[in-house]
Amino acid sequence: MKQKRICLCKNYTLLSVLLRVESIREFEVGGDNIMNNPWKDISLSDYERHMALDSVQQLQAMNQMMKGQLNQYDIQSAMILGIAGGNGLEHVDTEKLNKVYGVDINQEYLTITKKRYENISDTLECLCVDLISEAEKLPQVDMLIANLLIEYIGYECFKKVVTVTKPIYVSCIIQINVDDSFVSDSPYLHAFDGLETVHHQMAEQELQNSMNEIDYQLIQMLEHQLPNGKKLVQLDFYKKQ
Ligand SMILES: C[S@@+](CC[C@H](N)C(=O)[O-])C[C@H]1O[C@@H](n2cnc3c(N)ncnc32)[C@H](O)[C@@H]1O
């Protein structure tokens, strides 16, 4: 009897491992995945409340960093990958930029972003695209901005996005953790439970190496210390001629 129970347990363990491997495989292939990308199930209010917490303070930091990203370089068009609720779009200067694309996998985020920034509707175009499986749908732009996004698509997919969109400048913000967790402790933590399946750990040097492989050179690196022992690192790249 005892032996039977053990066998049953083993079978269940094996089954759950197989199901997990299968679902990860389905997810990686992209397209009509059985397993949905977890970002589609996270409400924008949970995400923004978490990011704005005093202990996290990332919404405020990212807002100011985006101001610099949008205005430092001589560009006419930009694409913001993983735009979520459009934090920082108030810094779009429509005299300078004639097109800004906001890209995200979550259509609800994009609907809210469009509504929030109706004042720049002639310039802002929102595209619901899964960067993992649909990168080839993206148009070309002068500058690509990817803030806390490469973590969720990985270096290889990001290189593909850069190759398709052919930007002159690429500006990325990645989060470097000093502890093990990539999501800071907060009352909204449960909302991010599913993210582990798609999260990639970032490192400045690895990102730099990936970009060098596709002929982009680092031109600027900025650091922003966060209150919870994490830091945001902005890396800007320029296409070698
Ligand atoms: C951590 S949030 C960053 C949001 C914003 N850039 C910021 O700095 O606050 C990641 C964003 O990327 C989007 N995202 C994640 N995976 C994606 C994918 N495969 N394709 C397109 N967007 C994706 C999520 O929906 C989310 O809005």
C-alpha cells in the first residue's frame, strides 16, 4: 500500500514536470500559445501601484530617466517597447518627434495609454505586439527605448527586435539586483507570481556584448540607485557606421 502511494506520487511528479516542460516549450515557440504570457494577466493598477511604492520608487525614477532618453539625441521617431501605462510620455516634444510608437503585449495597457495621452494622439501610435513571436511586424525608427523590458524577452529576442527596427540609437534600462529577488517586496507581490517563467537575469556586460554582436557600441552608461538595494542602469548604444 505504502509502495503504491509512492508510485502514485512519483507519477504525479513526473506528470507535473512533463506538463511544465511542455508548457514552457509551447510558450517559447510563440504564436497561439496554450500558456499565455503572464503579463497579459497583470492589471495595470497593480503594476503601477507597486512601482510607485516608497520602498520601490521606480515609477518616479523611470519617469525622469525617460525624459532624458527622449530628449538627449537628435531623432525624429522613437519606439518604446513594453510601454505599459505610458509613464514618461508627457516628455514627448511633438515639435521634435513626429512619430512615437508604444509597443506592448497587453492590449488593456495600450487602451489606457492612448486615453491618457490623447493630447499627443497625432504622434503616438500604439501597437499590440508580442515581441517574442511577432518582432517582424515592427516598423523602422530612429531610436528604440527598452526600459525593464529585456528582462522579459531575453537578449536574443531583443537583438532581433533591434535588427528589424534598425534604430540609430538604442537606450535600455535594466534592473540590477543585489539580492535574489527580481520583484521587490510589496502588498502587490502576488500579482507578479507568474513572471518567473519569463524572467531573464540581466547583466550590463552581457547586454553590451549582445549589442556589439549586432554592431552597436556603448556611448553612455548611467546608474540610478533605488531605496531597496536595487539599481537601475541605463545603457545607450549607437549604430556603428
Ligand atoms: C516591467 S514592465 C516595464 C514597463 C515600463 N517600460 C516601465 O519601465 O515601467 C514590462 C512591460 O513589458 C511588456 N511585455 C512583456 N513581455 C512582452 C512581450 N513579449 N512583448 C511585448 N511586450 C511585453 C509588459 O506587458 C509590460 O508592460
